Amino acid sequence: MKRYLIKGLLVITLISTILLVACATTPSDTTTTSGTSSSGPKELKIGILAWMGWPNGLDMVRGTELMAEMDNKNGGLSIGSDRYNVTIIKYDSNNDQSTAASAVNKLVFEDKVKFIITDGFFTSAVLPTTDKNNVILAGWAPDYDVALSPNYKYHFDACGFDGIQVALTGWFCKKYPEKANNIVFAFPDNQQGHANAKGNEEQLAVLGAKPTSVFYPASSQDLSALGTKVKTLNPAAFSAAGGGPVSDGLAIKAVFDAGYRGTFFANATQPAITLSQIITNEALEGFICGAFPVEFDPAQTEIAKEFKAAWIAKYEKWEGPEIISTGQYAGLRNALQKAGTLDVDKVSDVIFSGMEYEGPTGRGKMISRPDLGNSRTVDSILNIYVKQIKSGNPTVLDSISIEDGVVSFNKVYGASK
Amino acid sequence: MLIGQLIFDGMAMGLVFVILATGLVLITSVNKILFFAYGAFYTIGAYGVWYAMRLFDLPYFISLLLGILCSAALGVLSYLLIFRRLQFMERGFLATLIASMGLFKFLSQGGLLVFGTVPRSIPSVFEGNLNFMGINITSDKVAIIVIGVVITVILFLVYEKTAIGRSMRAVTISPEAAALQGVDINSIYMMTLGMGTGLAGIAGGILAPTYGINPLMGANILWTVMLMAMLGGMDSLLGAVVGGIVIGQLLSFGQYYIGGAIQIIIFLIIGVVLYFKPAGLLGRGIDIGI
């Protein structure tokens, strides 16, 4: 009896010890890039909400995590008198609004994050939650007239998506006015495509050009009919930008295969590596498009060089990932460090006062949106490069400064800071 | 000549859709599964070709064979691991429908992680083009048309003239009666899923040199193929052929004259057809076990 009692107590003690050890080391069910130590830097939690079943979303998460890892390796972010290691907490929106809303609720109420980065699919859907709970949300939104309105106190867009389009369009109109007056733009026939088309037509009208917009089925691989149509119209220039690298690449390929030999241009930043997977070098020869400093070999800025090297070290090769949204982290990081505090109001004050920052996508500056009634600098312009593809490789054709970008932006959207 | 160009382009488009639609119809009519994961096998076939050419430096046609085998083998594995049990359950149709959606999600997400986010390309196999009476005829589209016709003919011969095809048709009409006649219905189900997914792999491998490869290509094509199959009849191979060719021409002409709105018109046409002929143009309305 006594022996059984002792054995029983030993078993219970062993099980209890195992359970205690298991509880102490149970990993979080969200991915983090860094933990905290009791004596080292403090922890800064940043949430990411992105559709990770889409290449752009996945690349955005990877790019942001990599930037956080690089910051942590350098001793963390210096914010005020403290240093912070960045912990990324990511959730997949699954391209579903209710999933996105649920994820944001988790980030805000369970994970208690104060800073969230999103890829743009559901920015407007989650803004009411984040804004109401004093959480800063960084993300592009296709319905920017809603997202960037003065109604929201804690939202900004530092990826410069709209600014890139305007800057490149302005550059093209100035450099090739005769081609800008006879240019066909192709867009996918979905919400984003139509939104881009409308914005594009408005921009070009202000900049003094006359585009023709044509639409193709968003999910189609065979765009022969589009090619035939463009060949028939025979404009001075053709542009496909707004469907993403794959759709835009297929559109350009179809138009080239149909026999069109005018100027190919894109007022977007399609990586040459990605385009060359779909379009032959012959079709790409002379193609003019926007580019980030990281795309060139060597990269054009120090930050871009470091980021590219880190990406290659982690993922073994550089295949033209879509990193436009890494600008959100770059902007947020800069704001935190300049504010010297995690207080969201003080961080917001920095962002909305014309903050300048830099990331792998280049130097950026926050600008206001007077056309949306917002005098705070909620949008952004980047120092964007213009590349021309020669023998399959991107070469620097020009660089559009932030100031030049702002000039084009002001023409289109009214006087911005 | 514009009309000729649109007809030629529509034929190339349609033949690819025919290959895809026949595979889907085969699975739907024999296995009684609405196979939502079908698009993923189209993607896997394409990536299989790419990997065989890039990693093992194999010629295109050998790589194409490997890509097809890869898709077919995964289809057989899916049957053995997932669908074999579910098919015979009560409310098996719903169970297999949900399972196929889950399989699609699994393969798509897994594909994104394994294959990466960057589109891939395969060097063009058929190069060159000629201008015939104003029609720009490219070699790759001629190849697609020829291969599409050959595969469709072979499929019909197998389905109509061979013992396996006879067994498939018997299982389509009544699995119980077929089993009583000595047909191993498990093997037929497995073979059909393998054949169907293999056909998806063929389509992916044939199109890869022309349109490139990207992780989302399967999702994009799935709905168009389903529409085609519905138009022709979900249980009719001939209907799939007719549906594919019709949709191909509609898309070609529609995209030129109307743009993306052609898809709305196609939906309307299919709606009208199904209103008057619920089983599709050439479908027999066989019970698929809902």
C-alpha cells in the first residue's frame, strides 16, 4: 500500500513537472520575428494583415518581416531612451472581409497591438475598428477617397502607390507629349481595374494627354482579342498597368504577338525579372516602366542594397518580389523613432506633418490630400526611378525626384504640402 | 482580316478549354464529384514541366509527360487518401464537394509556398508566325489547336471504344449495376480521377510556354471551365467539346468588341440555356447524387 502510494505520488509529480515545463515553453500561435528578454530591448508589437494566398501579400509579409529582423539584428529600434525589438504578429485575411475583420479584432483586443500594416484589400473595412481604438493603420486602399478622408485620425499610406502612378504619368507626358496624346491603356475588368482606369483618365486629362482605356477579363490568360484590338487601333504608345505583373505581362505579350510595334510603357513598377517570365526579351526591348532602387544591379541606394543582400541571404535568390508595401513599415519605423515614443497621438503628429523617410522602395515624403479635404499628410510620394529594359535587364533611364512627383501630384489632386 | 483573326484566336482558346472541360466532365460524370480542386492540377502540371526542364534539363516533351504524370499521380493519391471513403458515405456529394474545396485551398497555398510567388517561364517550343490573308497565325497557337484535337480524339476513342471506357460509362449510369456486372468501381473511380487530373496537367503543360506559369493560374481558370462544362452538360464529353469551342469563340469576339463585360453575357447565355435545358446543351441529366 505504502509502495503504491509512493509510486502514485512520483507519477503525479512527474506529470505535474512535465505540464509546468510545457506551459512555460508553449509557443505563441502567431508568428513572431523576435521575442523579448528580461534584460534586453523592450518589445514593440506590430501587426500585419495581408492576404497571404496572393504573391503580393506574401511578399509584403516577407519584406516587412525581413526589415524587422534587420532592425532587431542592429540592436532594435531606438525610440526615445529605449530600444525595442520588433515582434511581427501576422494574420492572413484569406481575401475575405469577415476574416480580415476578425483578424483585426484579434490584433487590437487580444494581441493589444497599436500599429498595424495592411496590404490594402480591406483597409476601409477595418479602419472603423482601428481608428476607434486608437490604433495606427498603415495601408493603401483602392477607395482612397474614403480611407484618406479626414474622418479617420490614425490612418496613413506610405507606400506611395497613387503617387507613383501620377509621377510616372507626369514624367511620360512631359518627356513624350506626342505619344501621351495617342496612348491606349489596358486594365483588367474588375473593381481595381476600373478604379485605376478612372483615376488614370482623370490624371492624364489634367496633365494634357488623351488616353483610350480598354478592358480585358481579369482572370483570362489568353488576351489575343486585346492584342488584335490594340493592333487595330495602332496607338503611339500602349500601357498595361493595374492588373499586377502577371496580367499586365500577358496583356503586353498579347499586344506584341498581335504585331503592335509602338512604345510600351507602364506607369507602375513592374519588376523586369517578373515581366521576363511572361514576355520575351524581344518584346520587352525598350519597355519603359517605373522601378524601385532595389531592382537595379547594383541597387541604387544603401538601404536598398542592404535589403537586397538580406533577402538573398534569407531566400537564396532575388526574383523581383513585390515589395511596394514595405514602404508602410519604413514610414512607421521612421515615425516611431522621430516621435521618440509609442504614444499613437505623438507618432501620428510626426506622420501627418510631412514626414520624410526611406526604405527599400526609396525615399518618401508624406503629403496631404486637399482634394479629399485632408490637410494632414496622409498620402505619400516616392523618389521613383524610370527604367528602360535593354537585353532583358533594367537600366536607369531617369529618376523622378520627390519634388517633381509633387508637382505632378499637385496638378492632378490640387496643392499638396 | 479581323473576323478570321478572331475565329483563329477563339479556336486556340476554345481547344484548351475543351481539354480542361473534358477532364472536369469526366470526373463529375463518373466519380460524381464536383471537383473544385481541378484548377490546382492545371497549375501542378505546368510547374511539373517547369521543374523537369529547369532541374533535370530535360527536353520539353519529356518534361510535359512528367508534368502530366505528376498531375495524374497526385489525382490518384487524392482519391486514395480523401475521396475513396467520402464517395460512399451518406450525402457523399456534399462531403466530396467540401473535401475538394479544402484540397484546392491546400494545394494552392502549398503551391505558393513551394513554387514561390514569382511567375515562371518555359522557353517557347513552337516559334515563328505567318501572315495568311491578314490573319496572324502563330506556331504556338497552331500547336495548341493540333494537340487539343488529338487529345480530344484519343479521349473519345478511349471512352467509347475500350473496355475501360465502357466500364466508365457503366459506372456513370449506375455504379451498383456496374459492380454487379463485375466492374471494380473503386479502380474506375481512381482511374477516372487520375485521367481527369492528368488532362488538367496536359492543359497546364501545353499552355506554359505561351502564357507563362504563376501560382494563381489554376484559380483563374476554374470558373471559366465550370461554365463551359455546365453549358455543354456536366455529364457529356461531347457537350464539353461543344461548350469549349462555343465559349472560346464568344470570348474571342466578345473581348474584342465588348471587353470584359463579355463574361456577363456568357453567364446570361448559360442561364438561358440551362433554363430551357437544365442538363446543358448535350447533357443527359444523369443523377450525380446530390
